[in-house]
Amino acid sequence: MLKKRPRYMLQTYGGEILKKSSAQVTVFDRELADLANFMVKAMHELNGIGLAAVQIGVLKRLIVLDIPQSSMSNPPTPGEMQLLPQMPVALVNPQIVEFSSDLEPYDEGCLSVPEIYAEVIRPRQIKVKAQDLSGNNIEFECGGLLARCIQHEVDHLDGFVFTDRLSDEVRDSVSEELTALKRRGKKFNYQRDIKR
Ligand code: ZN
């Protein structure tokens, strides 16, 4: 018998699920690979460069990335050299095990927080441990947009969105837009359809 395809919705700002912590992935099966494939499709459809499973309502520690090769740092970091040519990639159970003390500001956006961009200050370089879809361990150090995006996505897995990390001043500058977004989200149950 054919299994019914699960239906996913994009979860938006204010929805309770985005505040939840995602569970460790322990089974590396076809279902996980299918989920990652769907996430890549959805991310492309929505013109994003990163997506965490919780953003489509699945509380699993799985993220997908499609970081442009053109974002490579100069000089490139080992993780960028390793991962950028392989994009899009899925990282399972990603963990940031080291952060540089060196910080940098960057205007972030998020598919779950549509049309709002705001400056977030984060460590410039990180060391990451993760697994691939087959359960093989991966470990790398990276900077650039890749490091930025991984920090943003791992935050999602821990129940945070980038707007939780704004300075008071930046938060004030977008607070009206955020309130409007929350109101709009509530009306639609904090979900948006994903075209497929
Ligand atoms: Zn996001």
C-alpha cells in the first residue's frame, strides 16, 4: 500500500513550535533522506539558503543549507572549502563545539520571519560536529556566510529565532513589523503553505 505523503507547512514567527527544542536524530533511514530532500526543495522554492526541520513542523535536529560558492571567505576556511562545492547539503545533529571570541554583525533574515531583516552579532568562526544522512561523522571549522547560517539554523533546533538575538536598539527598530507579523501569523495559525 502506498504511504500517504506527509503534508508540511512553513511555520511562521509567533508559532509555538518554533520555540521548541528539536530531538536528536537516531535513525538514518530513507524517511530521513526524503525529509531532507523535501526540505531542499522547499528551501529553493522559498528562495532561502538554509532551513531547519522545525520550520516545516518537524522537531528533528536536521538542517539543510545551500550557501552560494560566491560567499567563500578570503582566505577560505577549511569548512567552506569542504562544504560549499557540495551544496545543497544536509547536516544531521549539528553541534557547535567552539566559537571564536571574534564577533561580527550581519543582517539576517529567515523564511519563518518573512520580509524582516535585522542585524545580529555572532562569532565569526565556529567549529562544527555533525552527521550526514547516512550517519557518518563530519567535523569542520568554518567562517563566512556558512558559519553565520549554521549558527542561525542550530538556533532553530534549540527553539530560537534570530529575532531573539537582537540588541535592544535593533529590536526597537523592527518591533512594529514583528507585532504585525505575529498578528498575521495568528490569523493563519502561524503556518503558510509550501508550493509543491
Ligand atoms: Zn531561520
